[in-house]
Amino acid sequence: MQNITFNIAPIHGDSDIYISRENMFPNKTNYTKRSVRVGNLQDHVLFSLTDKKSKELNGTYYIGVYGYTYASFSLLVTLKRI
């Protein structure tokens, strides 16, 4: 696998995505990577072989989503294979 992308598209409200490789319940203080856009904009989190934090892409990814207010969203995960 070359990379894995977690895309979050808000339908209503503001939501952030937190991804962890170790913690089963990622949150605002315990995560590997998180989305960074503010407001109700589409955002993504990318794990790539070129990242210093991503030595191996195979395995389990734990996903947490935090809504600042009432929020609904869609989540799409894509894999790019070598």
C-alpha cells in the first residue's frame, strides 16, 4: 500500500476526525493524526509511506470523530496500492 486517506465531508455542523494506530478510542489529546481545517469544510487525513510517522501502513486504524455542535458527516476511506 502506498497511502491511505480518510476523508470527512461535513453535511451539517463542524466535525474533526482523529486517527490512531495504537489507541482504540482516539480523541483530542490521544491520536496519531487529525484533521486541521476549521469550520464545515471538507478535510482529510493522509498516511503515506513518505511520512516519518508511517513506517508501515498495513494494520488497524482507529477513527474518532468529534462534533463541536450537532454535526452530521460522511466518511470515505481510500487506499492507493503500489
